[in-house]
Amino acid sequence: MKPELSLTARSTWRDPPPERPAGPGRAFWAAIGAVSVVACLAFVLSGGQFRAPTMFGPYSVSVPLDFRPYDPERWAIMTAGDYEAALKIDPTLPDPRSIDFADAAALPPADPAALREEAFVGPAAKPYVFRGVTALDRERAHYCLTAAIYYEAASESDDGMRGVAQTVINRVRHPSFPNTICGVVFQGSQRAGVCQFTFACDGAMARPPGRANWLRASRIASAALGGQVFAKVGLATHYHTQAIWPRWGKSLVMTNIVGAHIFHRWRGRWGMPDAFRAPYLGREPVPGPYLPVAQQLAILKGQGIAPGVGPVPALTGAAAPLPDAAPAPLPGALPPATPGAPPAAVPAPPSYADPRLNQSGQIREEFAKSGEWKR
């Protein structure tokens, strides 16, 4: 008898069994979570922050205590009515007058006007003593600062002169300007009408200085070079008179108005105390002006540079001694760097092969008055 072939057909509507993932299963991650929970619970219970269940044993904390025995003598001293009664109990007690604050003077009440002025002016400059390398350097610095104070504020009060002196000192300490007193005062004086301080290039130094105001300016210059700070102008590096308002006034921050001048400082970080850290060179150049005063007057009058015109004759005359410092020498009394040499030589403009480059120093007509002040 032929055996029958029995074939079982697979159901077509059932999905094939899914493949087992290659990574760890859910049982593994559940075990990891249980271990983490148990570890955290054991850490919290071991720290003593929570009371453990009774199954872990009773909760106990040990606190060290130091109880001193009762001292009736010290208690009697503390409850004594006055110092004499306490001194009878313990003669070694210190005298309360040795630690009393009765003699300490209370601070005076703050002046609202002074606080407003301090907030308006801003931080003051840090004291700095200008010591020249040689005696000649110190004399030149004293003369240049005195000249700036006199020709800029001779008719003002002492505070007006101190404001000008502090502005010069601030410029010397700022990296934007020369690091010498004479370099700051006579910066740009080799050209007429374009210097930093107008007296150095507008012919004002042809006017002989008055002795009284010159000595007053000399005394203020000596104090400023010795480290005295005039806080009313703050960190001012620019100023102008109240009669005009220059174009650069809007780009600076006004600090104060002292006398006839309005003082300004730089905006931003350039006007903060950290910027005024330039070291003083100590080697003062020959005092200016670096363009002779007669030539300044001739240029300003439209006559050009007169041929053969030399420096203005030196002003002579001994100044009366000051009680605190020697007075600054009068204009023209300082010796030049080399005997017989002129005060300063104006460098000649360079010559280029290209003729267009030789015209780089000329000013176009529409920009000729760009450096003048508004009136």
C-alpha cells in the first residue's frame, strides 16, 4: 500500500516572528535602574539627613558639648551696676576708657552739591610725580608747564590755572599724546595756527609775561609736577573757552566748567583711569615754540615767512624766589640742547619722483577751513 504524503500548509495571515535586537534587553535596563535607586537610597540614609526606618536600627547623632561649671564671681562681674563695683570684684579688669570711642569724631554729613559735582565730573586722575632725568629736564618741564598755564589762563583764578595744568598732566599720561611736558605743550607748534595749544603758534608768546601772574603760574606748575591732583576737571584732556564751541566738542564728554574754560575727556575706555598709564619719558625736548614767533605773526597776517626773520629776542629779568619751589625761568632763558644751535629745526618735506606725491601736503580749497572753530 502506498503511503500518503501529508503536507501542512503555513498560515498566510500570520506575521513572521520579529528578530531579536542585538543590544541588551529591557531586563538589563531595569536591573540598572533598580541598582541606581538602591545606591541613592543608601547614600541618603548614610548621610543622616533623614531618619532611617526601624529595620535599619535606631537613629542617633553625637554632638560635642562643652559645659563650663557655674562661676559665681564672673556672674557677679557681669551683673555689676558700674565699673567701680566690678573692679572691686576683679581688680585686673581693663580700663574701659582705653577702648572707648567717645573721642572718635563722627564723619561730617555729605554735601549734596559735592556729590553731584563728583558724579558729573567723573573719576579723578591718580597722583603722579614727574621726575626728570637731569636738572635741565626738570627745569624744562617746569618752564613748559608754567608757560601753558600763564598763556592759557593768566587772567583766571588759581582753580582756572590748576585746570589747565591738570589737562596737560593728563595728556602726558595718556598714550594718545607725547610722554613729555614740553612735547605736549608745544605739540604742532612747527606750523602756524594748527598747534594743540593756540598760544604756541598764534604769536601770543611775543607778549612779555607779567611777573605776578607768571610767579603764580610757576607755583601751580610746581605743585602739579609734584603730584598734586586737581579733581574738579577729572580726566580731562581737552578744553576750550566758553565763548566758542568747537566741532570736536560733541565727540567728547564734558567734565566741568572751571573759570573761563569748559573741560572734556575721551568717551569710553579711552577716558577711564586705566588708560592713563603711559610712563613719563623723563627726557624733555627743547622748549618751543618750534616756529619762531615772528614767523608765526607773518604767516597769520598773510605775509608768508619773511626771509631772514629769526627768533624773538630772549626776555631777561630775574624772578623773585618762591617759598616752596624755584620759579620757572622766563621765556627765552632756557639754554638750547647744544650751545649755538637753534631751538629746533623744522624738517623739510620729502621729495618724491612722482610729481603727484609732492602735492600731498597741499590742502584743497573746500577743506581749507576744516580745522577752524565755530563762532
